Amino acid sequence: MSTEPSDLEKKIIEKATQAEEYELDGERVKNRPLPDMIAADEYLGRKRASRNPFAAMKIARISTQGPER
């Protein structure tokens, strides 16, 4: 998995620095609320993880302390 942020993560960072609503050259712009953007990012992360359910599994060696040891 790369450490480079996805497009949605970049957009969340960009929107966090902007005002929620502003006016530019007579045009009023209203951004999506930041909690909605974060929820969308979490949803997409869960969706990516569900494509390969075995990616979340880890292999562990279990050793019991039997009489031989």
C-alpha cells in the first residue's frame, strides 16, 4: 500500500483549509461539509478492504506448552 494520499484525501485536506461557504467574483460557492467528506473516505476505505478479506488476516504460530517441552 502506498503512502501517497488518495485524491479524496487530498480533497479533504484542501476543503479543511477553505471556508464552507464563500463568494468569488459574484459567484457563491458552498463546499460539502467536512464530516461528509470524512465519512465518504471511511466508506471507500472499508470498501477497498472488503474486496480482499484475506488482506486483513495475519498468520500467527500458536505453540502450546506440552509435556515434551
